[in-house]
Amino acid sequence: MLDLRLATTSLAMLIALLSVALADPAKDQARPVAQSAADARPIRVILPAPWQPATAQADVQSSK
């Protein structure tokens, strides 16, 4: 009895996985909004090394 349940469950899972894999992607979904170049770039934060003293934001801006 256990073997029959195992075989049935395996067959059902195989059919389900195949149907999902062969399904076409939904064409009714809206396309994502195009991002500008500034939005597409990741934001990078440069942190001081652990052995360097932390500087205030005003000190960094005044040195530029």
C-alpha cells in the first residue's frame, strides 16, 4: 500500500513539475518601468577601515 501511494505521489509531482516547466510565462503582466541610469546603479557607501579614525560628514565635504 505504501509503495502505491509513493508511486502515485511521485507521478503527481512529476506531472505538476512538467506542467509548470512547460507553461508559457504570463503575457498579461505589466512590464517593469524603465529605470534611469542613476536608478540602475547601486549605491556604494565607502566606510573607513577599522584602524582609521572616523571623520565627520562636514569634514569630508569641506575637503572636496
